[in-house]
Amino acid sequence: MYNTVKKMREDNPTAPVDTMGCAELYWRASSPKDRRFQTLVALMLSSQTKDTVTAVAMQRLHTELGEQDPLIKPEVKLEDEVKIKLEDAEAKPEPTKDSTLNLDNILAVSPTRLNELIEKIGFHNNKTKYIKSAALILRDQFEGDIPSTPEGLMSLPGVGPKMAYLCMSAAWGKHEGIGVDVHVHRITNLWGWNKTKNPEETRMALQSWLPRDKWHEINKLLVGLGQTVCLPVKRKCGECYLAGTKLCKSEVRGLASPVKTESKVKVKESSEEPKVKIEVV
């Protein structure tokens, strides 16, 4: 079942998680330390929020954090201003612009401004508080970097096991647990892989037998499946590669998507004149 679904996802990588998942939302030109922080922020924003909405909010943080906020207006020295003007005059290509999303800017930005930037995110008021509080903890207890252990990450406000293990994989490259969200929990129960009541029970059940080399990829694999085919409502069982294999215990037969076929009209050749002529005016 795992290999079949993996092949299906590889054949059609069009789910939002494929391009807008939290592991993809860091700023490529930022330092490794800043990229880790950006990944953590993306995960904190993603809870109960669609990937597309999270991606838009992250883009605003990458490009607008600090704008129209009096708390972040770095003082420009005269010599620096002259240097900038000289470079502009020489028409030198601009260096790759860095993201405005970093720990210092989050510490400095006002809660009101931060809340404005993430206002489309679900529970944005709470998440503003979590991000601001987490930034203080990172500064005071972790030397300005994100924790490198699941326990350290879960000590931050608003960070649970799912976020912690996903962050460990995406930010640190350490696969110490499975990030189980609603899709992973729902689909593995539909398949009969486990009979669990919540995501944390599902995580423990899966980790008890799923090979460790699959812990990193299973989240993206099943989230993508849940976003495109095995939907929470109106599943598209007919489009799933598992259809007809009798492997999925919850397959609903007869859910194949209707295939549009072009009407074919057979025209017999005849040398006779048509008995009826139709004019279109």
C-alpha cells in the first residue's frame, strides 16, 4: 500500500503540500540559522490553516516584516547612504535580497504589526502571542537558535509533537519521530493500519512498526493524498491507485470520476443529393 501510494504521488505531485508545505517556506538566501527559525515559524502558523494561506502569510513575513513599524527602523549612517547612492549610480546588480523574517525582527516588531501580517491565518491572535513568546525563549535559553531536540521544541508555546518532529526533520535533518496531522491520522485509520483515537496515539502506533527511513516522508506522502484524492469529504476512491486492489478497507466502489468522451457521429458517404437541405440564417 505504501509503495502504491508513493508511486501515485510521484506521478501527480500537484498537492499544495508539494510546493507550499512548511518545509518549503524558508527563504533560500537566508543563513542556516535563520532558515531553521523560518521553518519553525511556518509550522507554528500552519496549525489548522491551509497550506496556501500559510504560504501567503510567510511571504509577507519574508518581505514586509518591519515595514510601517517604528520599532524597526535601522539608523543609516551618512557614509553608508553615500555608498548606496554610488552603487546605484554604477548600476551594479543588486545582491540577492535577504528575508526580513529573523529572530531579531520578530523580537522587535510590535504584536499589532505581526498580527496584521498573519491576519488570514487561523487563530492568528493566539499565534502572534506564541511566536513573540517563543522568540524571547529562543533568545534567552537557546542562544538565538531553535532547539535541536523534540523536547526542546515542545517546550516552546504552541509547539506540540507534530510540529516538533516535522521541525526536527525539516530544520535539522534529524528524523526522530513521525509528524502526525489530521490527514495521517485519518487515512491510516481508514486503511486499517491502526485503530487510534488521536494523532498522538497514531504516532506511537506507526513508530512501533514503520521502518525509520520512512518516518520523514510519510507525512508529506499522506498529506498530499488527503489533499487531492482521499479527501475528508467526498473521497475520490476511483482515482486512487489502490482502487480495486482490495487493499484499502474503506474503499467506496463506484466513485470513479466521470470520463468525458467526445460524441462521435458516423457519416456515411453517399453520392446521392440530400433529400432535405437545411439553411442556417
